[in-house]
Amino acid sequence: MGRIIKRGFASDNNAGAHPAVLQAMIEANAGHEIGYGDDYFTAQAVEVIKQHFGNEIEVFFVFTGTGANVLSLKNLTDSYHSIICAETSHINVDECGAPEKFTGCKLLPVETDNGKLTIEKIKKHLHGFGFEHHSQPKVISLTQASELGTVYTPSEIKILADYAHQNKLYLHMDGARLSNAAVSLGIGFKKFTADAGVDVLSFGLTKNGAINAEAVIFFDKELVKNFKYYRKQAMQLGSKMRFMAVQFAALLAGDIWKENAEHANKMAQLLASKISEIPEIKITQKVESNGVFAIVPPEIIPRLQAEFFFYMWDEHLSEVRWMTSFDTTEEDVEQFVELVKKLV
Amino acid sequence: MGRIIKRGFASDNNAGAHPAVLQAMIEANAGHEIGYGDDYFTAQAVEVIKQHFGNEIEVFFVFTGTGANVLSLKNLTDSYHSIICAETSHINVDECGAPEKFTGCKLLPVETDNGKLTIEKIKKHLHGFGFEHHSQPKVISLTQASELGTVYTPSEIKILADYAHQNKLYLHMDGARLSNAAVSLGIGFKKFTADAGVDVLSFGLTKNGAINAEAVIFFDKELVKNFKYYRKQAMQLGSKMRFMAVQFAALLAGDIWKENAEHANKMAQLLASKISEIPEIKITQKVESNGVFAIVPPEIIPRLQAEFFFYMWDEHLSEVRWMTSFDTTEEDVEQFVELVKKLV
Amino acid sequence: MGRIIKRGFASDNNAGAHPAVLQAMIEANAGHEIGYGDDYFTAQAVEVIKQHFGNEIEVFFVFTGTGANVLSLKNLTDSYHSIICAETSHINVDECGAPEKFTGCKLLPVETDNGKLTIEKIKKHLHGFGFEHHSQPKVISLTQASELGTVYTPSEIKILADYAHQNKLYLHMDGARLSNAAVSLGIGFKKFTADAGVDVLSFGLTKNGAINAEAVIFFDKELVKNFKYYRKQAMQLGSKMRFMAVQFAALLAGDIWKENAEHANKMAQLLASKISEIPEIKITQKVESNGVFAIVPPEIIPRLQAEFFFYMWDEHLSEVRWMTSFDTTEEDVEQFVELVKKLV
Amino acid sequence: MGRIIKRGFASDNNAGAHPAVLQAMIEANAGHEIGYGDDYFTAQAVEVIKQHFGNEIEVFFVFTGTGANVLSLKNLTDSYHSIICAETSHINVDECGAPEKFTGCKLLPVETDNGKLTIEKIKKHLHGFGFEHHSQPKVISLTQASELGTVYTPSEIKILADYAHQNKLYLHMDGARLSNAAVSLGIGFKKFTADAGVDVLSFGLTKNGAINAEAVIFFDKELVKNFKYYRKQAMQLGSKMRFMAVQFAALLAGDIWKENAEHANKMAQLLASKISEIPEIKITQKVESNGVFAIVPPEIIPRLQAEFFFYMWDEHLSEVRWMTSFDTTEEDVEQFVELVKKLV
């Protein structure tokens, strides 16, 4: 049955699932469970997540990274607030305005070179407090690893968190590729989330071997308030939730999450290393997780894409994005690089 | 692994998945596929769905029944419209205001005895057209099978559809239990949807043996317009969509959908038949699909629920709802009825 | 200049303004004032309003009754809440869905005979608390005088307020015709608002001799929270606010508000009294403020409207609404009744 | 009665109204008129407006400039669209997120030196068409005169309009100070709105001598669609509309609008001319309408504000904004400049 597409470098969500994920779903498929998360498997998955993030968290499963981001932001804001983010952030460019539509808030995009926010870049937006004509800044949202494949250090995050809190803002982290950041930093999740001052995290494993496993994690239970109602109203409450819950447990109970992310990152390093030998190609961002950004002669791009699918990042610059995933092989990389060499 | 809960009568979504569903997901888990629905399996699933509903449809997969309903309604309305529905409808009582929040529309609930709309009941809402102070009626939304377990005949639907269209309204059908209605009527889906004048359908298989398989089906391609943007903005666009697509195919390519629904309906009939022998219990609705509604002496309810979980329907009336599902067994029913008999 | 339309009985907002209102505007038109309400005249108007409602209030001026209602409700709710109101209420039928659009909430309309809510009528909606599938009831909204011309007594209001508060709901009052209610009851505003447990009031003088003078009044300062941002975001913050403020002061500093309302009510009584002598006409509601509702032979309605404009209330019943205003004269009433007599 | 504040340079909306405006309101205050715009005076005002903008327009009165902007944008967009504007635009910084809240759209702010958009600055946002992850660009919104006091020439507007239309976008103009732009350009309104390709205009006279007179003007009747419902749902439909309508007529029927704007602009020129003689002050923008922007030694600002109120524009740069209005006098300017000279 079915056609099998060659692995390309389009997105880590073009990969399938790790076999352990499907196995766990099969095992969960016995008997009845209360729907909507009030079940054994969901409780169990939350416990596994707590082993990574600490016990003082509240976890809510949702369907997509966009859902996790929007609901995180909704819970931190009122409609007259604004949300500061990188111009390249997923919430700003890849969610079709879902944050604005559901929260009513204004997004304040900030230009960056590398997808990472700094105080210097965002401070111009921190004004107008108390002035009702002005959307009130309330959240700084950063992405870890960033949309440009770069990774914040814990201290960089801490600096932003402190700055946010000093100004009565919250720090939200979009962690759609949190595993890739963790293995890149060589530390556990908690060190650069809860311990670094993050208030709310969008935590995704879909890009790291799950079918769909996304969660909102609160590091301060007082922030949870009425989240459950927002989740339902946002159409993000699943009925047979056990089948998502076991995906978290399958990847996080042991080291699969880590092996997957390490492998993806390693393949990106391999790809970058080999590509950097080709003078016609210019790598544009530090390769700190599982993405490689490069300026490529425009004439070869269509022929490359025909064999290994990937997306343009910036048409004007002829910049492309190559993502590796848990199932990328060294052969994939080598064949791809060979093709590049042949075409340039 | 895990605890296995005894099958109760709480909801058809307390059941797990039919084994064929998980098997299909395993088979789909090979190689890369373009994300977000532009893949082989999604195309294949759409073809299977067309075999049931005709070729002149457009299909979009979403995550939940609420998502399907809200997006159906969003696509048919503008924010100043109103939506006529039964007071007991899922969109009115079980979606935490998601329709209002996402569409901006007013819901106009109509009291019914049996969960089914009639022209007589809704015509009082068809006024104020062109008067800008008044939300403009635009959609009639019915549920098939209804939330009270009753089923519309094709001609009842046709009458409502004609009435809607004569008044320049659309007819939306919430088909979270469409399979149960189809086997109850003994006809194919198309006869009482496309052929009966339904404009847009929320089609769900989650309650009939899928893990999560929900879709919006348009019977008039001109209505599709910009649905894809709404789906994304509503956080209802899945990345690894193949894994939902194959669930549709697994259930609909052969007769599994039918066998599942027939079995669930049969179990409801069995339950109703046996319960009706108990004079202390009064069945309150015709049993036309997989739900049984009954007034039960309040003192026995907690003890019943302790062994076989189910929900109250109306506290004031001491009315309960018992749902059967594809995996309910005759023994489940018999043991349950025995317990009722013992307790009354 | 201009054409002068004959005074009819269409709406109290078809009248112009009391001369004192325009005179006050002329007097306020000197020098500069800070915009958006931070000015002398606004402060002064608030003081005048406090003389009526007590010092423990917060007042915000807005543009329309709809604006006052929507912002009152917005401040009391979150998007997952529901708002209980009479089916005939302005928020339910005359605001084109503005409450749903701006608050995201569900409205729960309740059928009444006379436009007035009672505990008996609303209690069926007070359930599902804590259940995230269900919009959470949060506000009871009543209209004083009601859209059917009836008036709540202070004790009727107190009963609803206590019931609301016992169930952790708020009581909102739409007071678009509060003056008419006050003179009908023969008591000051405070007695049946602040003293009766109302939490937030939409207070309108537009229908009682202002050009446009509408306000939201909070009786509990803790409820005010971030109202000022909502007002701006709802496009209800006026720049040259002094010109609205002085309208409040002009009508409320002395007895003009009272004389206007007493006169309008008296004209309604006169109309009802004379109409009740005509056996072909049936008055359908108690005449407690400045509206008369009556069933009129349908064949005479167009001819009546041609000379004295008014609106149908219920086409099916051939029921009409006749509103009197501060400038209705006895001659208007007499000529109108003569015409009715001639036509029946 | 009342205190009279010294005229400052805070905002043109700190001024009162031209006497002709109030006189027109008094004259309109006779007899009854149908509410909500279906009246003689509103029709008459529309005719006067057509004399300026041509007969092929549709005009709707609203309460505020924010209301006019939001409703213009709402009518041109769907929730998944984006709106390109200058970072300094009123819709981006002075409306507390009202555009996002009511339309659901994303705003795409563009940095400018002088408040004016150019193709060069906006073209980076014109991508992602048809890609559902990306908010779809749909409107370019410019402000005339801009928030920085600069004025677009008709040909600059035409270039933007053509570019918008070639890309299937609309061009919206925020004309809160349209009169100041017209007299600055020395041409009629039509030349740089309808004739230059503007699709929809927010037209305000409040800052030019009205009490509150704001309108949305459509230059293509096909774009009007269901505007009237949006206006009502946005709480921008006034009941006694005649009193706003006559303000338009009073200012636009003769030359008052022009004299007012010419005077305000002239006062800004006078102020700029005199200030430019002071070496410690640096004027930062071309003075093309009624605003003067200048960098002022921070230590003198509070003392200046104490006598002539005005607002900071950019705290970081110590840049201030001085607005003149129709009632600013030469003496005001001279006294102010004297004070500046004394303080520096």
C-alpha cells in the first residue's frame, strides 16, 4: 500500500513517527477510558513530563504547535495586550494570524539577524504603559530552538526572563524543537525553561518522532487560571486523549526523545560540514540544532528540490532551509551533497 | 500496561479504536510525506470518502467535532449572522462558546422535544432580514443522529434544506454520529446529506472506531472559498495529516464503519428493550441510534455509575444518557440491566 | 433649514434634544481641554452623576447604548462565559450580535411574557459549572425599564441580584430608559441600582433628551479593572469628551431628566387610556414607562404609520409598539387616537 | 461656567468646535427624525460630501477615527488577511489593538523615516500568497497627512494604489487630517483620494473644528457590501445621527473646513519658522500640515508643558510633537516661542 516518498529536507514534520510511538498507542487501545484527559494514560504521561520539568508544573495537551502557542498567549494576555516576538517567529509568520484572531492582541515583531531576541532589540516596544491608546506589552515570546536553527543559552533566556518580569511581562517559549535545543545545549529541559524563568512553554514532540504530541506547560500554577475553558473554546481539547498522552510517555520515559534529537542535530552538522566545502553555497546561520540555512545559486534550486524536497526561506536572497529529522540518514545527506556538487 | 477501565455507557468516545485503524497508521508510517495534507494518504482517503458522498465534494480534515462544526459555520457566515439550532445541540451546549468566539455569530437555540428541528419551531427566528440592528439568520444547523439519539429521515432533512434555501440560508449538519444514523435509516450517507440538500457536513468517525477522524465536507464547491485559511487560523490544520487520513480510509474503504455503527445501535436497542421491562425506569426518547435516554430513580444513580460510568442528562428530571459503542458487548448490557434491576 | 418631521411614536430617539443640552454644549465650547475625558467638564459631570448614584461609583462615557451594554458585559466576563437575558432584550435582538462579537460569550435568551426576568425563568441555565464543555454562566442582564415598557420593582431586582451573587454571577442592568423607570417607581436611581445589588449599569440619557449621552457605571470599583483599555479597543473612547459630559450635567444637575421622563410616561398613560376605549385595539403590556404595546387590526397599520410613524413589534400577532418621548404633546396623542378611531 | 484651559499644542482635538458647527446642531434640533441615519439631515450631508468627492461614493458616519479605520479595514478584509502600514500609523500605535480585535487580521508595520510608505518599504511583505500558513496581505493603509505631519503627493498615492491593485490589495487612507493635507497640497479632496486610486477613506473633521464628525467613504460601491451590519456590530451606529450629519454640512458646504485647515497649517509654519531660529532645537520632520516635530533639550520640556501642554513623541530621542489647530493664534505661537527661548 501507498507510495513512499524519499526523505528530503523540507521539514522535520515530513517524517513519520518513531515505532515506539505507535506501539504505545496500540497498547493504550484496550478498554474504555474517560474522554478529554481524565484518564490513566494522560495522568501517567503528565508524571513522565514532570520527571523532566519538575513537579511544580501544570500540563495540558493540545493538537498543534500553533494551538499550543495561541493558548499559551491567550492565557497570559487580555485582548488589549501586545506580544513581542522575532519577526521570523512561528507565531508571527506561520500561524495565519491565529494569535491575533484568538487573543485579539497585537504582535510586535522585532527584526533579528539570527532569530533570537535580545533586550536591545525589544526595549523600544516597552513604552506606553498605562496609556489606553496603546496596546499594553505583556508577553515576550521566544522560540527555542529558533526558526533559524539557533539556540538560546540558559543565561540568554534568564536575561530575557528577568527583563520581562521586571517590566511585569511574561516570558513564553515556543518549544516546537525543544528537544533539539536540549541536546544542542547538552542539558535537560528544566535548566533552560523553568530554571531560566520561562513562564509558559509550548512543548512539541511532533517534530521529534511523535504523530502529534503538543502541550502547554505552566511553570507557575497560578498562571493556569481558566486554561481548560480556553482550550475547549479553542477547539484544542481531544476526546480520546490517551492516544496523544502515550506518545509523550513513549518518547520521554526513556531516551528516545534524546536519541532522535541528537541524530537530527548530528545530520544537520554533517550536512553543514559537507556543504561548507562547496564555495558556491554560503551557510547563513550557525547550525545549532537541526536546520541548515544557506544561500544557493537560484538556478540549481528547482533541480535539487525535484530530488530532495525542501522549502525556500527567502526568495529575494535565494536562501533555502534544509531541515533534518530523526530518520534522516547519512546516505541521505551524502547523496544530497553529491547532487549539490554536481549541479553547482 | 496500564489499567483497563470497564466499559460503561458514558460516551462512545470512551471506547478505543478499531484495530484496523491502528494497523493502517502503522502502514502509513514509512518514508516522508509532505505535511499538512498534501500527501498520498490524504488524497487516497478523500477518494474513499467520495465513494460514499459523491465526487462533487471538497473534504478537509480537522481535529475535533467542535472544530468541524465551528469551521463549517465560519465558512457559511459573516460575524453579523445568526445560526439556528436545537437548544440541545452540541454547538449550543457542548462547545464552550467556540462557535460564538470564532465566528462572532449569534446562536439562536430552539426548544425541541426530541432534539430535532422542524420548520414550525424555527420560523419565528426568520425575520429582521435587511435590518442592521438584527443578527441576520444565515444557517440552520441540525445534528444527525441528534444529541437525543433520534434520527432525521431524508425527507425531514429535505424539508429543512428547502426551507433554508428558500430563505437564503444554508443547511449545516453535525454528523458526529452520522454512521449510526445511516445504519438506522438503512441507507448510504449520500442519500440524507448531499441528496437531501445539506450544504456542509461535519463528518466524524471518532465516535465510531477512529482515534480522531473528523472532517468538514462541502457539497457545493463554491462554498469552499477560503476554508483552508480558516482551518489554519483555527488551529485545526494537522502537520502529519496522513495519520488521520488513513483512519478514514481504514473505516470507510470496507464495511467496518457500518459494522461498528450497526453493532452500537443494536446494543442500544438491546439495552432499551431490556430496560423497558423495568417499570421504575422510563425511557424518554425513541431509540433510533446508539443512545438511550431514561428517567431513573435518583437514589440508584450513584451506585449504577460506580460500576458502569455514564452521565446525567438532566439533573432536574433525573434523566440519564446511556451511550453504546462499537465495542459494547451483550454481556455489558446484560450485567448493567441486572444491576439496575437489583438496585430499583 | 431642513424639513421638520411630524412627531410620531416610533422611538424616543426620534426626538431631538432638550434645549438645555445644546446650551450646555455651547458653554463648554471655549478654550482647549485635554481630550479623551481628562478634562474639567467630564470631572464635573461625574460629580453630578455621583449625586444620583452615590460616591462609590466609577463612570465611563461611551457613545451608544449598545456600546455601554457590550462594554459592561466585556468587563464582567471572559470569552468562555454565558450571559442570561430576556429573549426580548436589546442585547439579544437589537445589537446585531455585538455582544457575542466583542466578548466571545454565549447569550442565553429566556422567554418571558413581559420582558422581565425571574429566578424561575433563568434557573434552568445555572448548571454545568466547572465543566469545560459548557459556557460558564456569569452574568444576568436585565433591562430597566424593559423593552416591553414594564418596570422592575427594587425588590424584584434585589431578588435577582442576590440570586446572581449566590451563584457567583454578576447582575448587569441595561438602563437605556432608566429615567422612565425611576419616575415610574417614584424613587431615585440609586434605590433600584446600587442599593438593589446591581453590579454594573448601562446608563443612557439619549432617549431622554440628550443628543448622545451614554455611560457605564460600576457600583463596585474592584470590577473596573482594565475597563479603560476595553473602551478604547471597542472604539468607544471619544476625543472631545467634554461635549458629551455636559449633556449629562445639563439633564441631571437639576430636574430636567425627571421632567422629561415624567412627561414621556404621562403621555404613554394618556395614549393607553384613550386607546383602551377602542374595543378593536388590545393593549398587551402594562404601561409602566413610555411605551404602549397593542394589537391593532393589520389593515389600518399602514395608514396610521403614514401619518404617525411607528414600528411593528410582532408581525405575526399584528402587535405594534408606540413610544412617547419628552416632546410628545397631548395634541399628538389626541390626533393620533382620533385617527385610530377613524380608521378602525 | 467651567474653567478655560489655555490653548496648548497637545492635539488638534484639544480644541473645541467652530461656532458654525454648534449653530447647525441647534438648527437641526426641531421635530422628530428617523434614527440611525435615515433622515433628512444625513441625506443632505451626504450630498455635500459628494460635492467634494464625487457622486460615485457611499458614505457612512461613525463616532471616531479609530472606528472609521477599523470599519474600513473590516470591510476590506477577512480574518486571515494582513494589513500593511507605517510603524507610526494610528492604526498601529494609537488604537489599543482595535484593528486586530475587530478584524482578526495581522498588522504588518513598516519602519519609515517620515511616516510615509513607499513600495520599496512594503514590498518585502508581499509574499506567501496562497500559502495558508501565512496571513494573506490584503490592504495597504496610509495616513494623509501622516502622523509625522508629512503629506503624500497625489502621484505618490497613485503609485501605491497601482501597486496595491496590481497585487490584488486595497488601498485604505486614514484621513483624520485630510483637510490639512488638502490645503497643504492646494487641491481638492477628490484629486488625492478617488482620483489617486484610494479604495476606502476614513474621513475625519473632528480635528478640524467639528465636535465629532467621522465617516467611512467608499469610492467603489461594490466594496460596500455589508458595511451597515459591521457598523452596527462595531457599536458605531448613532441613533440621533442628524446631529453628526449637520457638522459635516456646516464645515463642508462652504469654506470653513478650508479656512480652519489653512489657519492650522499656517500656525505650524509660523511655529516651525520661529523655532528654527533657536539652535538648541532641531526640527525633525518637514512641516507640511499642522504638526511640528522637534528634538528639544529634555530639561526644559516639563517647564514648557506646564504652560503650554503638549506630548512627548519619542522619549529616547527627547523628541516632541506640537500640533496647531484651527483656533491657535499667532500670539499663542509667539508666547510659546518666547518661552522656549527663555528656557533654552
